[in-house]
Amino acid sequence: MSTPGRPKGEFRNAQHEGSPLSTEEALLREQAVAAVRRLDALGMNRGSTGNLSLRWSHAGQPGMLITPTGMGADDLQPADLVWVGDDGSQHGAWQPSSEWHFHQAIYGCRPDLHAIVHTHSVHAAALACLRRGLPAFHYMVAVAGGDSVPLTPYFTFGSQELSAAVADAMRDRDACLMSNHGLVAAGATLARAMKVAQEIESLCEVYLKALAVGEPTLLGAEEMAEVLAKFGSYGRSARSG
């Protein structure tokens, strides 16, 4: 089903009316749409839940491309992504996700991150509704950059309070859970952000199943420090000359 009122014709850069998108931006938009559809196919989001953004500057103005509010994965097209500047200016045919504030806040405190994924995936959301973060019950928790995945306090979606809480939780982590809400994951690339989101969702599932039997034994600080040190070269198979 197509989205009612969808603008017709070729999408144009709203900052430079009449100028087509650069090849790089067009590719980023296509990758973002593919990622949104992948999350939907994996069941990590459903309908118009969740959102995704990519850091992107227009003509030297820093900002991000973010999915529009209320649009499902099946309807989303590359032209539908909205550009939001660091100054809050917006360009596009639609309104940006109501959660754009926390995306902006994360980028503001983490210059190393270039992609953010927010999901309402079942197991992460269930753990968040229990108001429990993800402790070091399994060594792969280190995929988020530390010995835990923190939990933010509950604040209304789209609020400045939630943005501040998420940014604070993500200062030294690549993922966090939001109380009674869902999961935020980020990375230097979209592929990395997707990997973190999928891994944390899987860990939340395992943790919930373990909790059904009892409290899991947690890894200690020294054990997790060793894991984190190994993760510095994890996945790099090429040998140096």
C-alpha cells in the first residue's frame, strides 16, 4: 500500500532547490531504507515502530538523515528520509521521527558514531519493561563497548529528558535500553550499528531465558576487561605485513 499524499516526481535536495542529490547521499538513503526493511524482516521492528539515522552534512552544515515519523518499512522510499541539521533545521517532504532529538544528542556527544538504530525488538523491549539493564552475564555484552548495556530512566518518547538520558547512557557505550520502551544501538557505520542491535537483541533473549531459571552468574571486572581487550582486534582476520 502506498502512503497517501506521497509527493510525485524526482526528489530534490531541499537546501538547493532544483539540484539532484549527490551520488553519495543517494546511496546512503538507499542503504538506510534497506536497513529499515531488514529490521522489519527480522521482526525487530513492526509497522512504523523504531527509527534509524545516518550522520550527514549538507554543504558544510552538519546534521543527519533520519526516517520520517509514522511511516512503515513497506512504504519507505529513499526520498522520504528527512535531513535535520544540528541547529534543528529540517528539510524534506515529511516530518522527522519524533525521536530525532535523542539521535541528535548522541551524535553531539559521540563524534565517532555515524549511524543509529532504534528498535522495539521483543526481547530488548521486554527487558526494558522489567527495568533491567543487561549485565555481564555473557562475554558478548562487550559488543556494546563495555561490561554492560545500561538502562535509562523512563521519560516520554520525543522528550528532551529522554534525549539527555540516552545521550548520557551512550557516552561510553554503543547501545542502551530505555525503560518501558526499547533499544538504541549505534556504530561508526550502518553495518556496525545493525550488528550491535541484532547482537544485543539476541543477548536480551538469552538473559530473559536465564532469568526464568534463576539469576545468571556474572563475569567479573577482570574477566570483562580481558574480553574488551580482545575485542579491540575481534573480527580483523587480515594479517599485517
